[in-house]
Amino acid sequence: MARPYGDPLEIVTTPVVAQSPFIPNDAKIVVGAVAPASPDPIPIVLLPGFEYRLRDWRNPDTHEAHWLLERRKSAQQGDAGE
């Protein structure tokens, strides 16, 4: 049975200020995550024992791209505690 991803978290991005032939002009850099308790984006902490995926979501009115980080428990084979 598939383990669902839950509680998506919006990721704040900003344009990359560095100029390089290897970085596309429309590339973004991650600043942090949206949090109701903080006026500024907070750092993202990746916890052991979870799988993460990053997916995009487009605002239907502005078509602006937003990013969501989702996590789920890892399916760990042969846990040391067993």
C-alpha cells in the first residue's frame, strides 16, 4: 500500500543573483519555508526517517509557480530495532 505524502509546505524562492552560463536566467534559489509564526521564511530541516518530494503548483489566476515540499515516513527495510 502506498504511503501518502501529507501536510504540504510552501517553499519561498527568489531569483538567483549570480550570473553564469550554467544557471538559467529564470532559475530560483530556496530561501526557506512559509510559517504562520514567522514573518520571514524559516530554514528547512530534513528529518531522518522521512522521504521528501518537491512539486510545483501554479496559481490559477496569475500562473505564477509556487513550490510545495511534501514528506512521508520512509519504508525502511531491516530496521536496527527489529
